[in-house]
Amino acid sequence: MSEALQDRSAVTGEDSREYLTFTLGEEEYGIDILNVQEIRGYDAVTKIANAPDFIKGVINMRGVIVPIIDMRLKFQLGTVEYNQFTVVIILNLSGRVIGMVVDGVSDVVALREEQIRPAPEFGAVLDTAYIDGLATLEERMVIVVDIEKLMTSGDMGLVDQIRADPAQTGS
């Protein structure tokens, strides 16, 4: 499926970058395509004892244990419903493989730096450190996320603990 997305991607100039866009609830997000390893359907996961709700568990992907993060739960977007559009985006972040569950994948888009506007400041109420900015594509707004900053933030540190202690998976 990821090959099909790459085939559809626009030809980019030197001053633009490609982003994979995906949906969570009513919102559309974009992440740098270079962090995406593959896209796969949502499958059952092995639960992890005492993990926060947003960490669904782990999967064994060709011999690699991959933690699975549900982004709707992470962003506190309400009830999660898994359907035929629910996918897992497998990310490769600084040599670590992490899966994130999203409602659906939209497209691959090319954005120039000037198309991305800075995110508004919300002070201490909302942590926007992982938001690179907002881009407008035709009639839609895309929240551009620095996925490496998000996945390596303090509250995601549990990912390293899970990978370090496979005994917790019960396998």
C-alpha cells in the first residue's frame, strides 16, 4: 500500500518536502514521508501490563517488536472505533520502529516551506512543541507534526521501557 502512495506522490521541487497526510477524527495531519516505513491494516496487538491507554501494545513485524501507539487516545480525541479504514503507520525514527494507529491515510502532498504557517502559541494550556505549523491545501487545513519530537517527548518515554523489557509482553 505504501508503494501505491509513493507512486501517486507529486513531483517535488528542491524547496519542498513530501508529507503523508492522515486523519484523526475531523482533523488532518501531515508527517514527513521520510519517517514512514510502511502502512498496514490494523491487527490485534499483544497488550502491555500497566501501559497508558494510548499504548495499545506491541506487534511482531518480521522479527521486530514494534510498540503500537493509538494517536486518537494520545491526543484525547474521544471514543476510538476501529474499522476498515483504520491503519497503522509504521515509522522509523532514529533507528527505532514505532507504529501509530490513525483513522485513515489521505494522501502524499508536497509542501514548500512558505506554505507552512507557524502554529499559534497556547502557553501552558496546550503543548505545541511537536507541531511544525499549519498548511492550507485548497479547502483543507493540515496540521504538520514533527513526529520525531512527538514520539520522543517525555510522556512517550515509556516506548523505550517497553522495548527494553520484553518480559512485560507476556510472550
